[in-house]
Amino acid sequence: MMDWTSPTPPLQILTSDAFERVGVEVAILREDLLHPEISGNKFRKLKYNLLEAQRLGYTKLLTFGGAYSNHIAALAMAGKIHHFKTLGIIRGEEIKDKIAQNPTLFSASQNGMQFEFITREAYRNKDTPAFLEQLAIDYPDYYVVPEGGTNELAIRGCEEILTPDLHNFDYISIAIGTGGSCAGVLKSTQPHQTVLGFPVVKGIDFSEIIRNFTPKQNYKLVTDYHFGGYGKVSDELIVFINQFKKEHQIPLDPLYTGKMVYGTMHLIEQGYFKQGAKILMIHTGGLQGITGINQVLKQKNKICIE
């Protein structure tokens, strides 16, 4: 069984001529090092959900995700460790016969997860009453964890990311996929702190989602760094990720943290932060997805993540 005791991830101070020139201090919280396969915000989001499932006597877990979902990979491993059967409702019927070619799904299957592949249209309707009612009929003995793991219990786990010893930072940068991690961190902030949320998807009002979990308003959504939307990357982003790893020995995933770090660094260069500001970037993991993304990039003869 896994020890869910709140861990203390390393805080890595970053140095750069750009930081000195602007007069800011920058650090990154290495949540990606919490667990080899259940890292970052997935560890936080699953903690209280799995504890609740155990308390209620469930032995099966059901959740949702795409072909390269960090959440799918993490839930499969957590289920294996804690002896849950796991089922993933996967977006896209076209990948049903390609599990062995997909690093994320293959790893999840090796950890015992079963899959049900549904059309993208059906997946878009997964939160509707009709879909949920049918789900309860088809899988009555499963504990359901939402896509990305975001619910009240997940928020409770994400509140533990920002500990009191991190209250000296003025700004906290975090990537947003479903809004849960941002909301949890926001709940733990002090009034003088500002959370900068970097959505990696477009067309979603995350402020409305965040309001569902906390009334705090000391945050700002920075919507200019999604690189075209969820799952979209560019040569510029990949070059940045590779250079950042070379300079700081920190790997970044291209779907979440890579975009947030790129955006934060760009804001620093633009003089967005006042002199003397202390900036904390939260590394939410997701490194398992690099292998799959590199497969796609190679097929397109694009530059890959090193």
C-alpha cells in the first residue's frame, strides 16, 4: 500500500541572467518527484478519492481520459498498488486496436486497467444527466473519479501543495487542465499572493470552474500560452523545453508544465513582475506523456523532446 502522508517535494531555486536583470527571484516546486508514476497533481488529486473509495468499501474505480492522459496512467498504477480493479472510458474509438502502440494506454493496461472506447461525440456528453444515469446502470459497483480527477476531494488534496513555508512567494504559476489544481492551490494562498493560472486548453471559462471551489479572487488567468489548445505543441515550445532542461536539469512535459514555464519566463522577460518579486512555478508532473508525444512528433518529422 502507498503512503499518502503529505510529502515535501524539493524546491529548486533557478538562476538566470534574465532574472538578475529584471530583479526577480524564481523557484520551481518539483511535485513531479512525488512518485515515479503517480506524480505531481495526480498524486494530490487521487489521495483523498482513493481513501474515500476504500472507506466506502469499493473495490473498483472508473474514470475518463484521452489517449495520452496522465490521469489514466496514474489511476491505473494507484489502482494496482491499492488492489482496485480499474476501468478507463477512453475518448476516441479509432485507438481501440492500437493500445500496444500507445505508451500511456499500454502502461495502464499492464497495470490492470480495462478500457471502454467511446466516440468523441459521446465523450463530450459524459457529464450530461443521461450519460451519467446510464453509467450508473452499466457500472453500479464502481467508484467514479471525474476526468482529470477534479472534484471536492481532489481540491482537498491540491490544497496541500502550497504549504506555509511557501507563503513568502508573491506569485504562484500553475498550468490549468481542468481547474482543480489551480483552485486547490488558490484556497491555500495568503492575501498577498497571486496565483497565475495558465490554461492549456481554449474555449473554457475556468473562472467559473474555480468559483465552484473557492470564493478567493487573488488569481489571474493567463490565456496566451496554450499553443493552439490541448495537445497542441510547436517547434518553439519543444526547443524551449529542451533548452530549459539543459540549463536547469529539469524535464518539462509539453502539454502542461512546459507551457506554463514558457509563459512565466516570457512574462518575466516582458517586465510583467515588479522588481523584487518572488515567483514560484509548480511542476505538476505529466512526464509520462513525453514518450507518446515524441512518437507523434517523429511521425511528422518534427523536433522531439530530449
